[in-house]
Amino acid sequence: MGAALKAIDAAQKELAINPDNSRPAYLGAIALIAIGETDRAHEWAMRALTIEPDDVLCQYNIACVYALSGELSQAFETLERVLSSANHETKSWVKYDSDFEPLHSDPRWENIRRLIEN
């Protein structure tokens, strides 16, 4: 929990300096999930998407936020969008990222696997 709190503090400082950078917002959102602040995490996630709505890395990390917070439908929807324009490296990350473990038992994961393989 200490590492997550440090990450959130660092993200807040970076956002204050560079408010147009989505990276601290989406990484901070994941740290907020880790400490159980789901509502605040979603606020940060939406901020990240507002800053860079078409950025694949931003969308990828927002999918992680959704998966970790149990919002499986939104996680799947976001992942499908990400994978439609993802490179091989991003597809590998999706395949092995532990943040997506909550999705693996859902039948919709098979569609994600197909998208990864293409």
C-alpha cells in the first residue's frame, strides 16, 4: 500500500506540472484501485481519456482499471478497441498482463484471444 500511495503522490505532482500528460492520470488510477479508491480511480481514468482519448497506451491502462475494479463489460469493450489498432508488443502485454486475470474466466475472453492472435 505504501508504494501505491507514493505513486499517487508522484502522479498528482506530475499532473500539476504537466496537466496535458495522460500517463500520470492513468497510472495514478491503477494505484488508486490498489488502495481501494475505486471512485477516485475512475475520475482519474476519465481525466486520462479526456486528455488523450485516442492513445492506445492510455486506453490499454484504462482497460486495466476496469478489469481490476470488476467492470468487466467496460474492460472488454475497451480492450477490443485497443486491439483493433494495437501492435504485436501491445497484444503480447494483453495476453500476459495479470491485471486482466479477472477477465480470463469470462467467455468473452476467447474473442480477446482471437484479436490477439490476428
